[in-house]
Amino acid sequence: MRVSSGVCLALFLGGASIPALAADTILKPESGSFRFTDDLKGKKGEAANDVSGIACLPEKAGKRRCLSVDDESRAVQFLTIDGGIIEPGKTIDLIGMEPDPATLGTLPTDLRCPSEKAAEFKEFDGEGIAYAAPYFYVVGSHSCGRNKDRLRTSSLILARLRVDAHGKPEGKRNAAVETSYRLGDVLAASETVKAFFLKSLMQGNGLNVEGIAVVGDRLYAGLRAPSIDSKAFLVEAELGALFAPGYEAYRGRTRTIAVPVGERAGIRDLAALEDGRLLLLTGPAQEQTGVAYRLFLFDPTTGGEPQALGALEALDGPDRGGKAEAVTGLGRDRVLVLFDSLRNGSPRSYRVPAALISEP
């Protein structure tokens, strides 16, 4: 985003494993549609048109308490999914108009993007959400501005929001939020992808975080780019070190994991399963045509080839410009996918060739 970014579900496949790049199973959206009781909030209070992440608590009494993010906003928004009805809730700011002196770690002063314009602190550019009790985690893109290659220091933040068992913020709303700069330390130190950190996404295959998942005490950042030799990348870090008190740089272990997902493809969202495997949503690393949006399973502890679940059927008509950006589970064998560039994410549900074991 999601099965959701951090929602604990178990997944089992029947028969032999599916080769990662075998002929695709085409996943078609189910009939029917979701109805919003109100619009999600986007830039300047308008209806959200850039939904880029979602994660949910486990289902309770048929309802799911979730958190969503629009990448043009400084805030996240709660919502409830009840069957085909989606009810948006309150928003909560992750960042303000200026940098927060309480943010953990330190932002290096020598950071540069291709643009010669001065760095700016603007929107959060949230690209992914994970849930692992008692926190929602939200990640900025950690990249240069896509259109102007300008450095936005506000996108170099990883945030977490502490919630209770019902998914409500603990304590006063903004007091529940912690922020950290240390994921940038991890990305900049990776031998595999550091050469692409703060390079142009469109012109230089520049590093861009699009999703996160949490498994135990590890956070996995899924990279849309770089895409190298038909591989996308996961960067693993220790949660305790990312959110350790103080302003020191990251001092934990890290690992970069290559995932073969196809030429010119990158990770657009990911979600953690309770057995430690990850559900990956992949798509174009930049804006290439002819690169399908696909779902994979991947075990980060063993690596190797992911298991292909299928490709999302291409959108057509007025929605053909939508880009699959977030995934979450909806039951035993269904997933919900939300799309960037479409109002409220234009959610669609899909059945997958797998059992998402979320029920007794």
C-alpha cells in the first residue's frame, strides 16, 4: 500500500510453485463497486486523487479499521470498510509546515537532487503504510520531486502513529506521532542501491520508496526504482534502530534483497503475512507502457524467485490512466487494490489463486 501492509494473514498455495515470469493469470475485478459515504481528503481539502497507501487492522465484526495516505498531503486519514461501504474518518497530521526538531536522527546538510533550486519542506509524499500493533507506519518517497527533480526534505521521513486495539490514536492526536530521518541513512548506505539515492526517477532510475511492510522487528521498504537487470529491491532495517531516541545516525543492521519481477518493473506496494512472507504489488519502475501491474509472493528470508499470482486486468474507459498503488486483504481469497490518479483511489476487489487464511 495493503492481506494489507502489515496486516497478519497466512497464505497457502496449492500445487507446485508458480514461476515468477510464467504466462500471467489475468486477475479481473469483481462485479459491483465500493461506495464512499464522503470523499477522502486530498490536496487543499479537495477529493483525494493521489491515494498511494492503505493498511488495516484485522477485521472485527465484519468491519476493517484502516489508514490511508494521499501523496500530496501532510496528513493521513482513517477509514472504515464495511462490505461495499467505505466511510472516511478523521485526518491526523504527520508533519507540519516546518521541520519538527523532535524528529529522530539528523537530516544531512549535503543532500542534493538534480535540480539546483533550494531544498523545500512541503508535502509528506506518503507512499506506503504498514500496520503492526500498536503502530501504523507511514513512509515518504525518499526521492527527488518527480516532476522537477527538486529536493523535498519532508519526503525523507518515516513516521509511526500509535493506536489502541480499535485503531484509534493513543493520547492526544498529534502526540501519537513519531518521525525519523534514519531510513534515509539506510538507503544511502546500501551497496546495491546507494548510487541511485536522490537521482532523478524519470531520467536516472532514481531510488523511490513506494511501500513498506513490518515483520517482527524488521521493516521492509519496497523500491519502485531502481530497476536493475529485471530485479526490484527490498531494503530491510531494524525498527528499534530506526526509532531509537536521539539524533544519532542509524546504528542497526541492514540488508538489500533483489527480487526478480521482470524488465522495467518495480515494487508499487507490499504487505506482510503472518508467516513472514510478503505480498508484492509490482508495476512500471517509471511510466513505461507495456509493463503490467502484477501480484507476487516472496519470502525475504530465503530469497530467490517470487511466486506469481497474476496480472491485474488493464483498466479501460475513463479509468485507463489509473495506476495500481496500494493493496489490502478483504477475506479468504480477495484483495482490494487502490489506484493513483483516480478519485478516492477507485477501489476494486480481485480474487486471487490463493487462500488468505484470516478466518478460523
